[in-house]
Amino acid sequence: MKRNIKDYTILTLKGMGMGAADVVPGVSGGTIAFIVGIYEELINSIKSVDLKTLKLLFTFKLKSFWNNINGNFLLSVILGILISVFSLAKLITFLLDDYPVLVWAFFFGLVIASTYFVSKRIQVWDWKRWLSFIIGVGIAYY
């Protein structure tokens, strides 16, 4: 996929959202990745780091290695995560100490939003999927 500087800036911002979620205990940056639409590309990019690509790295075929692991994408997302973790850690700690209900409500809302996006991807809602959904809601509530 051909991307420009604006695309990489947006990816960095999405990474910052993931980093902000990672700072909050019990909240996953993966949930944010899913909501903002980069989850599958992120998983595929991480999975692409295998023996074949490591061989490219260790034989100094750096351009091939970088392209095979989707390096620009990973760098943008990881940069955003790091910016967020280092810049928001104290802010999130302050907010959790002084406004815990609002912070938890915000991130719980993000989790609820992710269930909406997942449910849109399910083509057929049969009894097994409904049962799984109800069990999942029960476990999450508990």
C-alpha cells in the first residue's frame, strides 16, 4: 500500500491512542487498534517477522527486510505508542487518581464500541453466536 506523510501521521496518532489505552490498567491497545481499523494490518505486520525476514536482516538486505515487515507502518504505530506512553503516563495516573469513574467510563465506552464493530463483521447471527455473545457479556460484567 502506497502511503504519504499524512497517512503516516494518522497512523502515529492511532498509535498514540493505542499507547493511551495501554497506560490504563486493564485496557488494551489492541482494542483501540481494532476500533481505528489497523488491527489486521498490525497483526499481519508482526506475523511477518519470521525466519525468512530475519535472514534478510542478518544478511544485510535491509530494504527487503523493511519492506517485508511493513516497516514504515510498524515504525509509525510504535512511535505513536511510545509518544503516548511517555507523555500521557503521568496524566493518566492523575486522571485515574482524581477522576477514576470518568476515565473508566471512557475506556469502557471504547470496549462497547469495539463490540459494535465486531458485530458488524458477523454475517449470520445463529444461536451459537448469540450464546457466545451472552456468555462473553456475562464474563465481562463479572
